[in-house]
Amino acid sequence: MAVGQTVGRETQIIRTSMVGIVANVALAAFKAAVGSLSSSIAIVLDAVNNLSDALSSFITILGTKLAAKAPDRNHPYGHGRAEYLTTIVIAVIVLGAGLSSLKESIERIVHPEQPSYETAMLLIIAVAVVAKIVLGRHFEKRGQALGSDTLVASGADATMDALVSSATLAAALINMFTGLSLEAWLGIAISILIIKTGIDILREALDKILGKRIDAAIATDIKKTVCGIDGVLGAYDLVLNDYGPENSMGGIHVEVDEHLTAKEIDRMTRRIQQAVFAKHRIVLHTVGIYSVNTACDAADDVAAIRTELEQITAAEPYVLQTHGLYVDTNAKMVLFDIVVSFDAPDREAVCARVMQTLDETFPVYRFKTTLDADISD
């Protein structure tokens, strides 16, 4: 990623977060003023809650600044994953809000009290609902545009606050017109939704830190770009490591004609790296090479072995793919990779069965295979 792009993204995320801080502080000041004038402790305490909401935006700014730090000797891949850590912090805040709301709602059911709603309080709640919905949508929209999970999480936090306030407002109106007190029950329903949202945000952030499967569309598009380079006969084993938003690095294996020289392969791999970075903004540090048989004297053996391999693997439901097949007729050795599903009870046993059948069918040859994981489509 270019430096200008990093700075631009960082600046936009910080500006968006500043909007959140200003909005929450303004909302807190408004609530505090109304609460003081109406002598309502509840409204004043709600104002304090808005100040704590501004903390999410501050955390976002802190994480963004840290993530934008340049790579150094101790962190050669940069600090981008700091954004995922701040997303986890916000997820914990959302979870905490949900659990706290659930506890309070249950206590109101166990120890019911006759609710008392003031006009000033209802006005404050209505203003808060509108403000939080607008703020939440703004955060989520900007977060998606900038690829910032932290902003999206802050948006979800604001939206959940709006839901809680909406439930309170709805319960108040129902109570005023019917006398029914449903605030606690509505609170439980909303609390469960908030907890689920917090868990979803947490799971997404943890997936990125632990390393998740490459998106199928992205993997297919990258392989299409690679296969578009002159001389590439196939692309496999795409690996991408996520070091933060818009900062992915990895490697790929390609099949090439066995007669290409080192000079020609060097040119090809450089073109592959340049093309992938130009189109996808992804750095491929490694381009592995599979040699493909093209000599006529080996054509019959190669065809027979390839056909047999296809038939054997077709009978194995857990074999997803074989690639990189090369038959060395002089050394009487056959090399290939086999991709076995993670669903297989014993992946090595599946590979062993395939190898045993090949050994029995072609006793003249020695077979060597690499058991690949199903890491990308």
C-alpha cells in the first residue's frame, strides 16, 4: 500500500471518529442541561453514559494511529493488526452493555416497580434515538468504505444504543396509554440482540487475528490475474497473511513449461508480483514453481499416470484436487501435490491410499506427494 493511501485512510478514520466524540459530548451536554433544569438524576446519569460512548471513538483513533505506524525492526510487517485489537475492545464494550442491560432488565422483572416517565425524559430519549441512528449509520457506512472494522463496530455500538433507547421509548408510550409495563421484557429482547452483536464483532476480529480462509472471489480473481501472465500454465496454493486492513502478503505456486530457463522464470515471477500488486494491492513475496512435462518422449507415461491419478482421486470423496504433476522419466519418479479436505477423519490416511494404488499400478515409478491443506479456492 502506498504511503499516501495509508495517510488518507488514517485521516478519514480519525475524522469520522472525531465526529463521534463531538456528537456524544454534545448529546451528553444537552442531557446534563435538561437533567439539571428538570432536577432529574436519571437524565444526568444518562449524560455520563454518553461520555463513555465517546470512549469507543477515542479507542478507534488510538488504534488507527498505532496501526498506521511504519514497520520497524521488531515489527517488520507493520502494526496494522492493532486495528483488530481495538475492534476487540469495542466488542467487549458492546458485550458489557448488553450484559448490563440484561441484568437490569431481569432485576426489574424479579423486583417490579411502577415506572414513572417525565416529559423531559421522553424528549431526551427521542433525541438520543435519532442521534444514535444517524451516528451509527454514518460510522458503518464510512467503516465499510474505508475497510475499518473498528468503525463498523463503533457504528454497531451506536445502533445498539439506539435500540435500547427505542425500547425504552416504546415501553413508556405503551405504559402511558395502556398502563402495561413492558420495559423489562423489551429490555431482555434488546439485550440479547446486543450480546449477539458483540459476539459477532468479537468473532470477526478474532478470525482475522487467527487467520481466516481467503474470500473465494478474491482468491479466484488473484489466480485469474496470475494465469493471465504469459507462460503461466496454472496457479495453485494461494496463501495470504493478513497483517491489517489493506496489508496482505503471501505466496502462490505456478505451473510452467519444464524447458524455461532461470532467466525466463525470473522475469515471469517478477511480472506476476507486479501484476498482483498493481491490481489487488497484495504483495506476493514468494512465487513457487511447478515444472510441467512438455517433452514428447514422456507423453505416453505422463498421460497414463495423469489419467490413473484422476480416476483414483475421483473415487476418494475427500480429495479436492491434485496439481503440480511432474513425471521424471530418467529418475523414474513422479511428483505431485494433493489437496485433502479438512472434513476427512484422517487426511494422511487418504493420501496414503492414493499413493498405495499408484505404487501398485506403476511399480516402475516412485511416487512422492505433498499433502496440501485446503487453504483457498
